[in-house]
Amino acid sequence: MMGEQVHILKQYYWQKVFFALGVLLTLYLIYPFIFNVEGVYLITDVLIYFLVFCLILFVAYIRRQPHLSVPWRQVFKNKIAMSSAVVLSFFIIVGLMDSIHFRYSEKSGSTETSYSINMVSLLDVSLRYLSRDSEKTYSAPFAVHSYAKENFINDEGVKYRAYPRLKFAGTHLLDYEQDYWPDIISKSVKGLMTGLIISVVFSILFILYLSITGVRSYINTLKGLLQNKLDLPWRVMLMTLSVVIVLCSWLFYMSHFYHVMGTDKVGQDVFYLTLKSIRTGLVIGTLTTLIMLPFAIALGVMAGYFKGWVDDVIQYVYTTLNSIPGILLIVAVMLAIDVYIENHPDLFETAIERADIKLLALCVVLGITSWTGLCRLLRGEVFKLRELEYIQAARSLGVSNFKIITSHIIPNVMHIVLIVVVLDFSGLVLAEAVLAYIGVGVDPSTISWGNMINSARLELARDPVVWWSLIAAFSFMFALVLAANLFSDAIRDAFDPRQQGVK
């Protein structure tokens, strides 16, 4: 009787999970009809949201597996890890917003609805004022004049050189000399106070939610939060979230009046370009992992479990692949993709679609060249697991190899997979910057930190030096990689038995 109740509860749990996934999928497919736009589903967009669905299923699976949920609780109790998770959440939200593409409908005399040829994302719509207000060329952060002098003719017909005023930044200032610094200070105070108010309101509502779910009074919950006596480090998470909200509030408020990170060579706002680059970094780090995992897990487990000629063939494959210089393979694949796109222009209607297929090709080739390390680790671990008594007992009882691999081997090597995945993420994000720097990365039309750093090479040779593009790309990349590394360190400590004193 008890077993039947457990089975019913388990079945009801998964019904709720799949119902929630169905609702999300339905919303993703029907939003064009709701908002009267034409939905554009790029390949990378579909793969990103497929990865999100897989992550939701993985979280649901972990909650029902004690051997996985216990280490994850240890991760959630780590203050540094949860603070890093808040920062990562900001990058993930921006990346997901930039992965919903569509075209606006246009008015026409015919009865049929026509759509614009320009493709935009949800992030573009949110930051329309930044993408629309482009200057003529370089301008420094918070500047109201261009960074380069131009020729002018005064009322007397005399030519002279001066720094021209920008078309959009600082146009609200009547007297630049007197109003500039008071305006910067007053608007900074407004932006910071707005963020502080938002963070305080959110914290109050969140503490109220904790008190309701924890069946305790609001005052006791607040005391427990301040004394850090709750089950999770909510105080650190709220402090980190408050810092993120205040900083974002200041940046977005000031960006309505100034270019907070300057403009590039063609006058585009660098802050806007830096936010748009987040999606590219996340795509490289996540989709490459998604492509790599099937090869690494399948071949690594097969090599360690079956041994013999299977192991020899798989060793030969990854040894041969490792002997090929990775950069040459990437160059060859990217050149082949360029040739294919030029020979089949009808398959790619817009430049964004051409850039997207090149980005996907880069993820594929990075995944093909990076699965061998995880495959070796899994091979060695499976060598040890297959000799354990419960595996030998299952084989002697006639359990099929497929059942043993899926029920006993793979669940016991998932901690290695998880550790390697989170540790490789930051390396893959940095790899995009390195590849773009040497000219074999994503398409030059794709907005990415690597392309920003690559273009900064010439900017640093100018006189005066244009430094803000490099600093902006470096700062955001540093924040993402640092947060990912700190979070992955906590996962490694939680899942690695050697970190817990287990021999």
C-alpha cells in the first residue's frame, strides 16, 4: 500500500513538471500571435531554450535523487557560490532576452500582413534608445563632445578645429561648463536611489515570502536572516542582488542621458554592445557543452565498460583527434562554412542568419575538439566501477549491459560530468575572445566580447588612446568568468569525494 502511494506521488510530481514545461513551450511558440509579430527561431535560439528545458528536467530529477540532492544542498549553503549564482542569473536573463527574435508587422495597402526585414530581439526592444541613438564616431564615457576634432567655419569665414557636440548625449545641458558635473551628480543620486528603493522593496517582499513558506512570523524571519540562521545564505544573496540592482539602475538611468561606456568607431553605444555580447558568450559556453556531452559520455563509458577492441578503437579515435592542432581544424571548418554560405545564399535570408550559422559551426567544432578530456576521465572511472561487487552481481544475474550502463554506471559518473562541465564553461567563454583576436572566431558582424577586444587593438594605437571598448568588454567578461569559476569551485568541492576526506 505504501509503495503504491509513493508511486502515485512520484507520478503526480512528474505530471506537474511536464505540465509546466508544456506551458513554457506553448508560450514560446504562440507569443508571435499574441503580440502580432513574426517569430524568428534561429538555430541557436532553439538550442538555448532546449538547454533550458533540459536544465528544468535535471533540477526536477535531482530533487528526487538523494545522492544528488545532498551535494547540491551543500552548494546552496555556500555563501560564495550563491552570491556568484546571483551574478550568473543576471547574465542568463540578459542572454535569454536576446534569444527571443521577431519581426514587427508593417502597414501596407494589401490585405496581407507584411513584416519588417529587420530582425530584433526582446533585449533590442528594451534598449531601443541605446541602439537608435548612434553618434558619428568615438566619444568617451559620459562625454558630451566627440573624441576627435573636426573642421568648422565661424561667422567670419575663418576655419578652425574643435570638438563637436554629440547629437544625443548631453543634449539636455544648456550650459555645458556649469551644468555638467552638477547634472552628473544629481542624476547619479537619482539612479542609485531608485535602485536602492527597488532592492529594499524586493527584499521586504522576499522576506515576507520566506516567512509564509517557513510558517514563522515576519520578525523572526527577519532576525534569522540578519543573523544568518536560515537554511540558506539568503542574507548574502540579497546583499549581492541589491548591489546588482543598484548598479544596473544607475547604468540604465544614466544611459538615457549619456553614453556611460562611450561609443565605438561608428558611433554605437559601447554599453549596448557589451550587453549584446552576453548572448554570444553564453552560446559558446553552453551549446559547446551540449554538443560535447553525448560524445564524451557515450564513448567514455563504452571504452571503460566493454574494454577490449571497443576500448582500442575509441582510444585510437580521440588520440588521432588530439594529434590534430585544434586551431587548424577550427580555421578549416570556418572557411568551409564561409564557402558553403557563399554558394548557397538562398538558404540564409539575412546577415543575422548567416552569422548565426557560423556561430553554431564554431560551437560544433569546439565541441568536437573538447570532448576528449572528459572521455578519458570517464573511461578511467568506469574501469573502476565495472569491477565493483554490485556491478558483477548484476552481470551474473543476467542484467543486460544497456541496463547496467544506464542504471548503475552513468548515475555514478555524473558528478565527474558536472564538475568538468562547469569548469570548462569559463574556458570556452575565453576561447571565443582568443579566436576572435586571431581572426577565426565568430562572424565579424556578430556582436561579441572577442570582436570588441579584437577591434580594440587598433584603437589602443590611436592618439589619444580609445580605451573604453577594451575595458567594457574585459569588465563584463571578467565578471561572468569569475562568477562561473567561483560557482564551479563550490560544485567541485561538493561532488568530489576527495574534498570531503573520503579516500
